[in-house]
Amino acid sequence: MASCPECEATIDLEDEDVEEGQLLDCPECGAELEVVNTNPLELDVVATEEEGEENGEGSW
Ligand SMILES: [Zn+2]
């Protein structure tokens, strides 16, 4: 059994057929998680790129 690294909610995937690299989201906090290891089951938060405003020299 694994837990969400974000909110530490228990995520029970014992009945699920998960593979390394599989993406899923936490039912509790909605964080996107990646299966980094299947035995033991380990999850990692996928770093989501937030839309930042890249305004450098905006004016001509
Ligand atoms: Zn969570």
C-alpha cells in the first residue's frame, strides 16, 4: 500500500495492475502521481508546470 506524497492519503492499489511509470491521481488532493516503483509500491508527485508568465522585455 502506498500513500500520497502530497497529502499522505493512503492509496490502495493492491487490486490494480500498476506499472512503473504509470500516472494516476490522488483521490484526496488530486495531485498527479507517478508510479516510480511497483515493489514496494512507491509514488511520486509529478511536477506539473504551472503556467507562469514569461514576460522578459515585453516592450519594443
Ligand atoms: Zn494526495
